[in-house]
Amino acid sequence: MSGLSKYLAFALFNMTLNPVRSAFEPPAGLWLALHTAAPSDSTYGNEATFGGYARQPINSLTASPLPEDVNGEVLISVTNGSAIVFPASTSEAGQTITHWAIWDTQAVGDGNVLVSGELGSPRLVSLADEVVVPELAVSILIK
């Protein structure tokens, strides 16, 4: 399940529903990160550290409205429009990836989590493994 971070939720509130509006400057880019634990607004989880790891740019996100559900709610499905490829690991020791996050900066250890989620199943990254996130694999449901 994916969800908006507290940072992004407050930014959306402040620029739309807060009577004293405040501006939100969209980030210059979006980057996908891999995590070994669930990111949160206070700890951000544990971002991957395997050799050669770096956050990868997200070049395409697509939003599509879903049919209204039985309660009359309209949902928006957001997915990645192209594959995202992480470089092959150069670490001898494996690392298990359990979560992902979209960040507003490329620098590991910096920036704000915007959205995060759990992988369908954990993924062990071993020496020479390349992590490929296929098109449509990042899935965000906005209610």
C-alpha cells in the first residue's frame, strides 16, 4: 500500500485548503529510492546502501481516473510510465529491499519523502544484481 508523506499532505493542504495560502514549489525532479524498512516522516526508514546504489530519476508518471466505487468515491491511479533501472550492486553482502519511496532530491540522505509504499514481496539484492522496476510497477492510489 502506498501513501502520501506528512510533508506532501501538509504542502497540499497549505496551498489549497488553508485560508492563509502558502506556495509550494514543485521539486525540480523526482527520484525513486529503495529501502530496507518502511520510510516515515520522522525516520525515513533505512535507505539501501549496497555498492553502486543511487536514487534513480522518475521520468514519467501517469495519472488515470478509475471508475467511481460503490460509495461514490473517485480514485486516481498513478503509475510509472517507463521502467526505472538501478545500477548493478557491487557489494558482496546481500541487502533485502522491502519498500520504495519517491523523493524530491537525488542526494541520498537529503530531501523529503513525497510518497512511499511496500514492495509486493521483499527483494534480495546480491553482487551484480540490477534492480529493474518495470513500467506500471510503481502504483499509487489517490482517494
